[in-house]
Amino acid sequence: PGLLIIADKGYISAELDTFLAERGVRLLRPSYRNRTPRPGEHLLKPIRQLIESVNDTLKGQLNLELHGGRTVTGVGARIAQRILALTAAIWHNRHTGQPIARSLIAYDH
């Protein structure tokens, strides 16, 4: 109870809405253009842009799609390594005053 799930338009279902409401879970998702906007929907655009930006970084700079893992555990470890590397780079770039915090170009040898 009290959980908020942020989703995209693919999660539109009266059955899902009922299931989550019975458990006290709120689902925040965009509505279709021909429907009345849902409460809080205006907050989704900046979140979506942030998520897409992070996904693009993970796929582009960190080669997440070419992780090389052969087991679920191996894939998880490689993804965690890449996220940790990105997090360390962001921290370092912010603390050294770099103009772009989320760039790994300076560390790509």
C-alpha cells in the first residue's frame, strides 16, 4: 500500500487498474490523446526524458546491449558494473567541474 508505479501507455487496462487499486497501489501513466488527462500526468514528461537519456547512455557509452553475459547472474553483474562506472564518472565529473557530468569520453581509452 502507498506504492506509486510509473509506467507508459502500454499499461492501460481496467483489470490492471482494479488489481492495483485493491492493493492500494497508484499507477501513474500518460493517457491517450482522446482521453481526459490523469492526475499527475504533467509530471511524466521530464521523468521520461531523464529515463530515455540514461538508457541512451547505458546503451551507447557503456555498450549495455553487448554485455557478454551468458547467465542471468553474469548479465546482472555486467549491468551493475556499467551502472557503477557511470555513477563514479558522474560523481568525478561533478566534483572536478567538468562541463558535461554524464560523459565518459574522457575515460574511453
